[in-house]
Amino acid sequence: MRLRFIGIDPDTGKNGSPTAWVDLETADILIQSYTADEETRAQCVENPAPGHDAKGIPDHETVVRIPARLVPVLREACDAAERAQL
């Protein structure tokens, strides 16, 4: 796996550092961000996406909260993934 660092939350301080990378071999976008709290997770379970199991979030998945200020970084990550043209 070859990762390309894309960017980090511009307001990063000592409480975390939401970050984005692109896997140059698969064009997947990798995100490091805040783990959603239990109230947010519960709301996601109460409003499942079509086709999702109503039992909840699978053990191998999680809900990640991405701060709005990271949107420009995610746009850049999406552009980099598209340019990978895999």
C-alpha cells in the first residue's frame, strides 16, 4: 500500500488531527477523524440507509465524524483518487 498524504484539519490542536490520505494503489480515501459519540451512533442506527441491517453498525465498521472544515481536504482527496484512474 502506498499512501499519499493529502491534508490535515487546519484547526488541528492538541485534541486530535483529522487527516486524509489516498491509497495510490486502490484510490481508496483513508480518513483519521473523531469517533462519533453514542448519541450520534444511535441516530445512525435509528435512520439506517436502505439495505442496511436495522440491528446496528457492524463490528467491522464505525461512524466517523468529519469536521466541516476538513471538506476542502476531502475534495482534494477525491480529486487525487479520481486522478489515480484505477
